[in-house]
Amino acid sequence: MTDSSSLGFGLDAVGLDDRLLLFSFATAPERQDYLWVLRAVDMARASYQVVLSTDAVAKSLDALAEQDDACPRPETIELASRLDALVAWRVLDRTQDATRAATLAEFRRRHSVYQFTEAGHRAYTAVESVLGARMDDTSLSKTVFADLLDDLRELATANRDGDGPTVLRRFRRIDQSLADVAERAARFYTMLGDLTRTTEVNAEIFQTHKDALITHLRDFHNELQRYSPLLYEAATAVEAAGIDRLVEAAAEQDDRPFGTYAARLADWARRWEGVKAWLAPPSVELGSEVDRLSHATFNAIADITGMVRQLADARRGGVSRESQLRHLAGWFASAPTMDAAHALFDVAFDLSGPRHVNRTYDEPEVHATAASWWDTDAIELSKTLLETGRSNANRDTRGAKVKRDETERRRMREHQAAMARRETESALAMADEAREDLARAVLDERQFALLLSLLDKALAQRRGPLVRPVSAVAHGIKVTVSPSDHDTTVTAKTGTLRLAGLALAVERTETRR
């Protein structure tokens, strides 16, 4: 049986359906009418008219229609039915206000007034924020790092001095600043991914703005590199002043009326864990979010430079690849027959099947049948044989029978199996020695060669500096390389290998039978 609270953000099934029902106006067939009605109600709310009658909503809608020709008039959209639907979806709340009745008949009919529900206004503003967002207007803020550093230093001082209000104020600013950096970075790198996929379509726009884009990325990367150690030191200083004391001070000064003290304490502790994950890495192998952001920015600069080179190569001949493909598509579309289209395809792409011909050599005893083509003389072939695959002479054109030495093949298979067994035994012996102490072990030539090959495969997975563990598996062992504050030395009979700033681990992946 599933716990109802696990359906989403502590909501049960009924609560979750009620929240999702709020967005029904965005998917209804008359969604544009509903959106304009809600805009009219929101415009009146901005003028401090919270509760509106049907006539007031109609007047506000008329005012919008005067400003925007796309806005419909109240008499063209059945305003009463639209308001009833929004009330049914709980976006608007309807009450009866008899004090607004001017006559006895109006008093008897009861007077309906409408206003936003709290959840309904949140749903409306969420839809408006999506509709009004400019997906291409994204940037990385480099000025936030200086403010973030000042807030961290002030937070450490306030925590040591026991200044609770300052702790809460600075803590909130740090949390909001990091949330802004994370959101901007996510939107910016999503935009870069879209730009990479649509380079051919927006080549002119990309060529116009590429210099500004690369400069923006480079400046942000430089600021990030400059402030990264300072932010790490400031976060460490805050922890040195006492995390429990910091979280308790923030929870005590938090004036949110709903929620217990234990809930606020857990919330601020979670927020500090997020700040710590951004600025101070929990371990050298994992790295911090600032380090990942730095690597992502560096890779983005490399990707944009690669796109610039790709566009330059495509336009070097005076005609872009896009223009060539468009012209070729036009030729295919205007082909008079299917045969002509197939002929054009064969000429453009040359993907037709190859023609295979063969014939016997005039003097078969000169060259052995097992000899390579590179070591034998060429055979003259007739034009008829090349064009049709048939020879004019009535002769047997089948290839000579291949001689197979089964004894030699069996011997080679046994030799390969023996080599594989020796490689596996040597690898497992190296793993056993590494489990005891790799620094004291002396590897033989076979073990050292296998270790070097696995190191090459593991390090080939990285992009730029090594910030996380990488590994490679072969012959029943696993070699893992990870960043470290110390060096690793491997001794072999043929020499010594020193890995600067790296840790090396060799372990078995299977048990010996």
C-alpha cells in the first residue's frame, strides 16, 4: 500500500488533483478567452480592486481591448460562462454581496462578485511568467560573487557574535544568491545546447554574436576562478564558528507563522548543506558545484570555438553546407521520374553496391593461394568482366579453394587461450598485492604493461583536469584513478612510475575459482 503523502510534495491524491485542476484554463479549447479574463481581473487587482462584479470584469476587459486589439470584447466570449468555469476550476472565488444591489430586484437575484484565490493567482502568474519569458535572454551574473563573499564573511562574524537577526538576514541573502546563480546557469547552458543543435539554421545570428558570447563566458570563468578559493575559505570560516549555532539562530529568528521550530531547524540545516555543496566540496573526489560550473563554462568556450571553426570550414568554398543540401533537395523534388531521382542519388552519394568479379590466375603455381593480395601481381581483367560481371571466355571463374590447416588453427587457439590465462593470473596476482600494499609491491613486466594499458583507458575518459574518479576493467581487475593530495609511486622491475596528485586503486572484480 502506497503512502498518500508520497504522491507529491506532501499532498495526498485529492490535494494533488486540486492543484493540477488550477491549470485547466491553460489547456481548455477557449484558453485564450480565459487568459484575457484573468488578465482583466489581475489588472483590476493591481488597481486595488480585489473583489469584482461581472460588470466590473467586463469594464476591465474593455479597457484591455482598447490597449490591445487581440483582446476580445465581453459580449463576444460569453463572460458569465467563462467566470463560472474559472470558479469551477478554483482559480476564482465567487461570493454574494447584497450590499451592491441598487434595486429590490437585484437584491432578490443576489449579486455575484469574484476574486482570485491564493492558489489560483499563483497558477495564473506561473502561466504568465512562462508566456512572457524570453528564452534567449539568459546570462551568467559575475557580480554576484563579490556580494556572496561579503555575505559569507558577515555571516561568520554574526554567528560568532551571536547576532541572530543578522544571521537570518545574511543567510537568506546567501540562499537567494546561490539559487539565482543555479537558475541562471541552468538556463544559460540549456540555451547553449539549443544553439549547438540549431547552428546551421541560425548561422548568421551565431556569426554576429559569437565574439560577445565567448567574451561573456571567458569573463565569467575568470571571475569564477578568482572567487572560488575565497568563497571556499569564507564557507569554512562560517563552519568554524559553529553550524549548530548558526542553524539554531536562523530558526529562532525565522518568523514564518506556520510550521514548528523543529521543521524550521531542519529547513535551515538543509539550506546550509546546499550552500556547503556549492562552495565547499565534501571530498576531493566529488568536487563542489562551483568547480562543476567552472568546468562547464570552460567546455562551453571550447564548444563555441569548435562551432566557429566548423562554420568557417563549411563556408570556405563560398557556399555553405546548408545551401548545398537545400539545392540538392530542390533537385530531388523536381526530378521528373523515380529513375531520375535514383540516378541523382547514386551520383550524389555513391552508395550503390560494389560489383565483385573473380577469375583464376593463368599460372596458379607462381603464387600460393594463401598469399596476400599486396604481395602478388595484379591480374588483367577484361572490360566486359568489369562492366557485366561475365567473361567472354568459357572458363571456370570460381575462386580457388582456400586451404585450411586445422592443426595450425587449433595450435593458435590454444596459444591465445594460454596467453589470456597468463594475463588474467598476472592481473589477479597484482590485485592481491595491491590489496596488501601497492607501494611495496614490485610488478613484473607483464603486470606493469597491463597496469599502463588500464591507466591509459581510464584517463582517456576525463575532459580537462581530473576532478572525479575514473576506472577501467580488464582481465578480472579494476583500476581506479582519483584526485589526491598525495602522490602515488608504483615500482616495477623495469623502472618506477610516479603519479603526481593522483591516487591509484587496484581491486579484483571476480573471485578466483
